Amino acid sequence: MRLSHRLAIAAAAALLFTGLTGCSVLEGGSESASGGERSGGTAGETVEGGEPGFDAAGDPVTKGTFDTPIAPGAKVDIAIMGIKVRGKLAILSTQFTPHIPPGGEDNPNPYNLNGRNGLGTSLIDPVNLKRYVVVKDSSGDELETDDIFTHIANNQTGNFTYTFAAPPENVKVVDVQIGSWPTFRNIPVER
């Protein structure tokens, strides 16, 4: 048996063993002894564990219908589904529904709906006089649904999320700016 095959078998056995015993082969991946809380990003902090799940769309907090320059007579419905804080992050969930007259684009993206401009989605904190912009990951990529490569079928709804640094606890509502459309005011921050 060649050395590379032996190494591959040994690695697979090690992964299988650690998976069956609940051990982690990665640093920082261990659970604490107190109910499954995982270590947060900084020393001494924890992020509450819980049941695995997903964010259900539910009903919008607010919505509006706005003109879009993509075609004469075209409109877009924008719904703010909510802002939820988890740890040090706040996730804004939105929905876009384009309404483009016959003969126009059938599969637009938000970039085109906004007149071929980036959305620049942000939260405005009226308490601390701050603007929160979408955070970036360790690769420098913004944590948001891509507004150029994500298309929405005409008259269908597309879901978009944006991740921000969470406003402080004393901030109960924020304003939301999306593209060139009017600002959504007093959107509750769920904690």
C-alpha cells in the first residue's frame, strides 16, 4: 500500500473517531460544560446556544412601493421583514418584488432596479447619531446578499439580508436606507 493511501486512511479514521466521540480536532470548537454554549469571539464572552432553526419570513414590519428607473412605469415593492440582533451582529431581512411592464426585463437584480447603482444599505441610529454599514468578513467581502448577481423574476419576491454591527442595547429603533428609495423610519430592533 502506498504512503499516500495510508495517510488518507489514517486521516479518515481520525475524523470518523472524533466525529463518533464528539471530540473536536479544531481549536476553539469545544463546547463548554454548561448546556452547549459556544465560545464567542472574545475572551470571557459566550453566545447563547439554542435549537437549530432558520429565520421565518413572517409578515413585514413595513413595506412600500417605489418607482424604479429600469423601465418606464416600472415599480418595486420593498418590504422590511425585521432586524434581529444575535451576539454582536444585527441582521436586516428584506424582500424585493419587481413589477416591470411587458417588454421590460424579466429577471432584474436590485442593482438595475436602483438605476444601475449599488444599494449601499445602511442603518441609521438616531440615539447615538451613527450610520451602520454592512460588515465585512475576514476576506473583505460584505456580509449581504449580492445586489448584482442575485436576480429576481418579475412579479416574484426575492429575499435579501444584510449584516451590521449591532447597535447598543439602548437603541430600540433605527432607520433603514436602501438605494435611492425613501428611508424606512422607526424599524424595531429585535433582541
